[in-house]
Amino acid sequence: TCAESWPQWYPNALDVEFVIWPGPFLQAGSVFKWTTFGFRLTSTVHDYETERRLAWIAVADGVKAYHTWYLHPLPDGSTLLITDETQISTLGIWATEGFTQGLVEQHDIWLEQLSIKAQSGLATLPSPSH
């Protein structure tokens, strides 16, 4: 949920800035701008439950996306993370096989890097106050 740190470990997230809620952690109602896949998006956190669920709606000219992250604690102490995304776009590029493959590849990188960060204890990040 520390969106300002994403560019440090996820190369497809750039120029994250909070519009509503000063950050650095996302919460319900947070609005932030960021660049991903070459698009400057404005994202609004639609659903937030600490350590369970995070979802935002992201919009830009010709694009609207909904991205959800579900966290499920497992009996062994680990966490299963499931993420999904859906988009509506008037831009033809979003419907191409190449873009879809790139989306999957970048989300794989995001998940891999997030796993590394989670396992390291996110030691370089400030603690959330909520």
C-alpha cells in the first residue's frame, strides 16, 4: 500500500503522486496519479481492508481500469495474493495480443518484486499509522 515506493522496485510504476490523502500509504478514498504502460492514470482507491483487500479505479483519456488485490492468510503463516484487473478502452492498443501479453508480464514482475519486498519485511518503508 506504500504507492510512493512502487517506482523503487516496480519499473512499470513511475511518478506516483498523491492527490487526495497525503500518503505514503493508500487507504479508502485515496486518489493518486501515476504513469504505467505509458499512460498517466488517476487512480481512486475504491475498496480497502487492511491486510485483506485493496482495489482502485484508474482512468485516463480513453481508458478505465479496475484493479483488485486480495490477500488470504494461509495456515503456514504465508499469504496468498490474488490480483485481477479489467479494462474498458476506446484505444485499439489495449485489445492487441501484444499489449495483453505485456500486461501479464509486467504484473508478473510486480508480483515477484512484491513477494521479495514482503519477505524482506519492507524494512526500507515507513510504518503505516493505521
